[in-house]
Amino acid sequence: MPAGHFVYVPAILLFGLVVGWILGSRAAADAYASELRRREEREARRRAKADQIPADR
């Protein structure tokens, strides 16, 4: 095995970790934003439904 492998292989592994970290954090942020939107929409539907129910019930 050439000596370059002792530099190349760890560098590629480190590069993969960095790229994975970046892509993973973006995916997590998107999932969090999606969940917040879903909760807000669910709350808005619940409020709209509550407004439609007559008060004398």
C-alpha cells in the first residue's frame, strides 16, 4: 500500500463526515420547520372548528 493512503483515506473519511453533517443538519432543520407548520395548521383547523360550534351547546 502506498504511503499516500495514510493521508488520502482519512481525508476522504473526514470529508464524508463534514458533508454528512451539513446535509444532515439541513434535513433536520427542514423536518423541524415542517413539523412546526403542521402543528400551526392543526391548531388553526382546531380553532376554526371550535368557532363553528354554537355557544349554547
